[in-house]
Amino acid sequence: MSFSRCLINTIDTNNHSNKMIIDMKQLNSRRRTRRASSSSPSQSSSSSASSLTENDQNGDLNRELAEYARARVGSLNFSRFMKNNSEEFVAENLFKGAIYIAQHNNADLVEEEVVQKLDEIVQTIERELITEDNEERFPLRTMKKISKILFEQMLFKGNSENYYDANNSCVDKVLETKTGIPITLSLIYMECAKRVGINMVGVNLPGHFMIRPLLDECEIMVDCFNKGQILFVEDAEEMLSKLYYGVGGGEENTNGGGEKVTIDRSFLKEKALNPRTFYTRMITNLKSIYFTKGDYKLALMMCNYQRSCAPDEKIYAFNCRDSGMCNYLLEQFSDAFADLTEYLDATSENIENVEDRRRIEDLREQARVRWFGQREPNIG
């Protein structure tokens, strides 16, 4: 089931009892209401009591504002990082953006401390690569050495037992636990390889992220989820065929169709890593995980991250849809109405699924009705 379909089905059956997250509009509304109530005769039996009450209210509000700002540290850092730098700079500093994504789970995460952990791994690799006779670092030999150190000596591994743990997508946790999913393990491998002289790019295969060296006439890939195994393209096709169809080595699949995965060789023509595509894949993983857990607040946070790095208008529009549905589930109906309107306007000339679009239109109307139903009376 697709992420959007899953969201829609949840909205259809949800009793809307989820707690609302606090946004700036709500905080300002609370401030106006508190000021109005504290000035009414029924609330001002004595000036000292009124002063204490106002101080308590201001303290509560300040704590709410501080918590709101703290929760947004990562997304704000990520937004500035994407907005203020060139694509080339972002691609060169891919690890930095991944740290900002991890900050959604730990606002106190210190960038320098995470980088230091990576530096220590690179230093170990560098020591292993230095030989007495200073023989040339052939790329394939170097990659084998990196795989051996990371996955045999340091015991990094794919988290097949708990694949959908959000920590698998946070680089600080992956460095700490030495377990992750293909994209985060690949990021650590790429960073290590880059620092010892081998530039690599992602091979954005459906369902299984791999990496490859930027070398002419070199059709090999590294599968970091499977202990850094180095594969020729044909080997990767066989491995993916087993993963998806249960076939390989000439076997037929269980349905008798004998289907096999064929990797489009255009994946191997890319000469640079697209950071927006990379981050989108990482963020989409997290968004799906949080929605599946029913944590719509964090799913919405991932939508906010995605706004900063959508690689094209289509993905940006779909993210507006996801954001609108998460806002609806959080009973933030004005934001839901705005997001769903933006999605419908952006896709008005490109309707991929008429039924889904009708349901989004219905949901937007429900958001509009509920929004006006919950609006506070105007306080002069």
C-alpha cells in the first residue's frame, strides 16, 4: 500500500483524538486569550493574585515557545544548509545534511561530535592502507580494505532484525550502534572512501540503495547492507532477483514466470551524486516509519524537511499532500486546508489517480469546515 493511500485510509477511520502539536499561530492565539481572560473582572479579585497568574501563564508560554523552537532545530539547520549553498557544496558535504536530519530525533546532537566519530574510523582505515613499500592504492583493493575494516573488524551491519527502526536512518545512531539500513551505511562508506581518495555515488535502485566508484569502465557496486560486498552488475541483478522474486542462477520464481531484475545501465552513467534525491530517500523512509507508528507529529516534521530538498515539482506537490493529511490528523485544520489546496492546484493538469484526487478534495472540504468550526471568537 502506498504512503498516500495509507494516510487516506487512516484519516477515514481516525477518531481525531490525537493531541495537537503547537505551532506559532496557536501560541499567539493562546497569548491573546490569556491576556483577555486575565483582564476580565471575574479573574481579577486581587492585583497580587492576578500578577501571579499572569506570571505563571507567561512562564508556560515561554516553555512552550522554547520547546517549539528546540523541536525545529534540525529542520531549520537543514533548510539553511540547502538554501544557502550550491548543489555542489551540498553534495560535497552530504554527511553534514544527514546530521541535520538526525537532529529531528535529538535536538542536542552536536555536529562536531558526530564528525569526530567518523574521523576516528577514517584514521583506522588510513593506518591499514599505509604499507611499508608504499604500493599504489588501486581502487578495487582500497574498497576491499574499507569493506573489511568496516564490516569485519568494526562489525558494522545491516539491521535486518529491526529494519524499520527510525534510528537506522540517523547517522549518529548508526555510528553508535554500528547497525543501519542501506542508505545510512552507504553514506558512512562513501565518506570514508572519499577521504582516502575514492569518490563514489549512489545507485538509487528501487528498494535497495547501493553505491559505486566514479571510475570509467568500472561496473561494480558495493552493497553496504550485506557486509560491504563488492558486486559486478550481473551479480547485483541476481541478488536483487532473489530478493524480489526468489529467483537467481537460472531458477524460476514461485509464480512460474521466471522474472529477473535487470538494472538499467543508466544508473551507472551518473557522474555526480544528486543530494536532493539522496536526502529525499532518507526522509521518505523516516516519514513512512513515523506514519506507520501513528506519530503524525514526527511524520509532519519529515514533510517540513522535504520542503527544503524536493528534487522536482512532482515530489514537492506530493509532499504538500502528505503534509496536509498529517496536519488533518493532528487537527490543525487551517494548515491542512492550505497544504491540500497547494497540492490540488499543483496537480490540476496532471491527475494520476482520479479517485485519490476526489478523496483529497473531500478531505480539504472537511478541513475547511472543521477549521471554521474551531475558530475562536474575535476578541477586541
